[in-house]
Amino acid sequence: MRKEEKIKKMRKLRRIKRVRRKILANKRLPRLTVFRSNKYIYAQIIDDKSGKSIVFASEKEIDTDKAKKTEKAAILGRILAQKAKKKKIDKVIFDKGSYKYHGRIKALAEGAREGGLVF
């Protein structure tokens, strides 16, 4: 690995740790985590007390092929909120990980808010 790649990886890990440290300070609420690949986006709600995933949703569950990635992310947020409501979860902490709050991540968060989740 080149020096620039190592530095980039270290900075990403630092961002993740910084965000996670702030979130884990408040363990009362479950956290909504996001993973974004080049093709899909995945979201899950995790209970940090037990360390188990409560609700999971992925972009693969959406049937619309003609929608753009950001539109699919918003739909995914609404689907995740519906699943969370079935499990009687209405408040969560949003864990964006090392991603910027922009684009697909922002669309997912806004879709979850529209679906009824409170951050």
C-alpha cells in the first residue's frame, strides 16, 4: 500500500471512531447504521445493549429498476421506518459512519424521517 493510501485509510478510521464515540455515549436509543457500496445501500437498526440487529433493509428489496440511486435510498428509508414501527421503534440515533451526510445517505435519512423515525 502506498503512503497516500495508508493516510487515507487512517483518516477514514479516525472519522468512524469519532462518530461512533459520540453515538455510543448515548446507549439508551438504538442506532441506525448505513453501509454504502457502489451498487447498493444497506441500513440496519442495532441495539447496542445486546449487540444485535433489530431491523434490516437493503436496496435489493426495492423492485423499481428505473429509479435513480438517491430515489431508491429514500424509498429504502421509508421501508426501514415501516419495519421499525412494526417493532415499536420510533426514536433512533443516525450513524452515518465515515460517509458524508450528502447524496444517498441524506436521502435515506430523509426517507426514514418521512416514514416516522425521529433522530
